[in-house]
Amino acid sequence: MIAADAVLARLRGPAMDELAGLIVDFLLSRRAADLVDADWIADQALLALEAAANSPAAEARLREQVERLRDRVPEGRLGDRVPDEVRRPLREVLRRPYQPDRELVGRLLDHSAFEELVRDVLVGALLDFTTRLRAAPQQAAGRLGILGKRVQSAGAGVLGGLQEGVLGGLGHTIEARAERKIRDFVEGALRTVIARIADHLCSEQHADNWGAMRAHALDVLLGTDNRVLAREFDKLHPGDLVDTLAATARALTGRAGFRDEIASVARLALDALGDRSLEDLLRESGLDAEAGGEVSADAAARAVARWKDELRRQLARQGRALVATPGFEAWLAGLLAEPADG
């Protein structure tokens, strides 16, 4: 029988890499739906919510953690801590063309906040245009340069009369009536404009461009300084969020049938996975997309192999840390000990 010390020595070496590889290959080849059970998910979720909802200490710890995070904003940008293995597939998913349901988008935009946004943009743009029209005579006079000044100073009044007369009067008239006319026009056209915005958002013609917009938004967030993001988070009043989450958890856990609802949702999600393995899901996630967005069988194989190698290395590192603990050594010594007689 091999001594415990010999087994530990082997586990600290290449044997741990081999074990990590076996674990990764086993897990990735299994049907994703077989790795978890819907009832188990429901039980664990309910236990976690009940613990959070009914424990003042847990709520206090969460509040303390939020405050600690607010006080320890790391230097740099959010993207500095997001590896390319995560950033690239996420960006690819966001970049994919998506054509939303027209009726759904119409109902989402049917709100006074969005109407006010469109109204302010249209009114502001049209008023700016009329302001530029009124400034046109003065700009024309300026282009005449010295000649214009001499004519005015000589008292001929030709250019001055033009400015103060016909063109000036036109400018004053436009300015006096513009805002009322513009606001009346915008109110009459508001619903049509919003409908056209919804049509644009749902158009197949523009789906690719909106995908690029979503990818751009991700790039902006990842490239933003952490201190800016922290200030934006502070505007949400994190303490109030903790109170809201705790109250929500209490309401949910106190509702009859909530556990069965969680199990039902989990079961639907697992059934939707079908016979696909975790490796199949990885391929579908966009992990195998090259930088240009093109996917080939070779690119897929290389991308998944890189991901699996990294996972094996991380698992082996944690495994070596585990076997170095006194608790593991004691467990292994007991496992390999000769059984007592009788």
C-alpha cells in the first residue's frame, strides 16, 4: 500500500494537473441539464433568501460590504480587471443583430419621460435653427467688412436700413412667434416621431448598426475610470438598495408556493438546454469567434482548447493549495490507514 506521504508528493506534482484535466473533461462533456437538479436549485435559492430576509446580522453585513466597496474603489478602469476571454464573447453576443418586436417597443416608448425627451430635442433644434436665421443679416454685414462700416458711418443707411428694416423685422417676427409655432408643430407631430423611432429600432435594416452600438456601449463602460463608475453607483443610494432587497426577500419567502415557482422556472431553463453539453454551450456563447467575428471549425477548437487549458491550470493550482492543508493530509492518512481488525 502506498504511504500517504508518497500520495501527497505525487498530488503536488504532475498528477494534480492530470486530475484537473480529468475533472474538466468530465464536466464539460456532461449534459448541462444533468449537472444540476431543479428541486435542488429551488431549495438552495429559498434557503439563501430566507437567511438574508430573516437575519438582521446578514443585512448589516451586506450594508457594511457595500460601504467598504464604496471606500475602496480600485485604480484604473473596469476593463483592466475583465480578461479578454470574458470580454470578447460578451462583446460578440452584444454585437449580434437583434430585431425587437415592434408592438413591444411601441409600448415601452409609450411613456411621458420619453415623450418629454423627444419634445425637448425637437423644440430645441428648431429654435436653434430660427436663431441662426435671425443672425444671418448680421453675419452678412460682417462679411462686407470695412465697406459695410464705411457705408453705415457715412450715414447712407443702406445696409443699416436693410438690417434694421426688412431683414431685422423678419428676424424679430420669427423670434416673437417661433417658440409658440414650433411647440404647436412638435405637439402635433410628437406621436408620429415616436412611432418612427420605434420603426427604426425594430427595422431589420438598422439591426446591425444597433448591434454595433451595444458593443460600443460595452467598450465605453470597460474603458471608463472606476472612480467615475463609483460616483454613478452612489447616485443610486446603495443603502436604499439594501433595504429594498431585504424587503423584497421577506415578501418572496413569505409567499405560498414560491419554492415551487423557482423549481418550475429552473426546470424550464434546464429543459431548454436539451442534450447540449457544457462544451456545446461554450461554443454557442461566441467564445470561438475570432476578432473579426468569423467562426470556423479550427477557430472553435482552438478557442475551446485555450479556455479548457486555463480552467485546468486554475483548478490544479487550487488543488495543490488544498492538498497542502493539514486537514487534507489528515483525511488522506485516515483513508489509506489499514482497517482495524474486527
